[in-house]
Amino acid sequence: MKFSKEELVAYRLLRAKEAFQDGESLALGNRWNSAANRFYYACFYMVSAYLANKDIEATTHSGLKTAFNKELVKTGKVNREDGILYNQLFGIRQEADYEDFHSIERDDIEPLIPKIKSLIEEIERLIQQDDQFDNE
């Protein structure tokens, strides 16, 4: 089934918001490995929505991370700290999901939650700005 770019972007925005909410719920239950996964995916889906809106394809996690740094960080659309945050989440998620006996702790994730929320909100604003510009 073929979807329009607008449908794909809307779907990925929804997935980002759901993943963030799931992360918050898991954090409340002190499920930090799973929360780290969901917070990473909240950012992943938001970045993938942005890239889809720009007709930029990234098919792997590493490719998406590279595109995020190139398209958003290096251009100054998001600040350098957001780039560091995304790269940090990428690493934390890798450890949480793939390393045996590795536990993510509250102190690893909890301080990042407001920053993650801010980043996904900023990227959503960028998408909306691009859409407004395209409609003018």
C-alpha cells in the first residue's frame, strides 16, 4: 500500500508522541531499560518524520543519526546539545537493548526526560514551519 508523504509524516509524529508517553509511563514504574528504549524511539520517529517531510531517506538507525546531525545540528536548526542528547540516547538504547547484564538507572534517564520532550517539540515545530512555508 502506498502512502502520501503527509500521511507518513503524520504517522511518524503520532508514533513519536506515543513512544514518549510510553517512556514516561515506564519511568514512573522504574523500568529504566524499557524507558530508555521508548525515549530513544520518540526521538527516532520525530527525526524520521522531519526527514520524510524533507524527502530525505535514511534506512538504518546509524543513517538516521547521521542525517539528524547533518540536517538539523550542523545547520543550526537544533542546538549542539540536542545533537549530543540524540547521540547519547542512541548509545544508551544500544546498551539497554543489546548488552547482557547492563542496567540503565534512574540517574541515566530521568534528567534527560525534559530535554527529550523539548527536542521532539522543537522538531515538530520545524516540521510545522516547513509545512507553512510550503503552503504559502
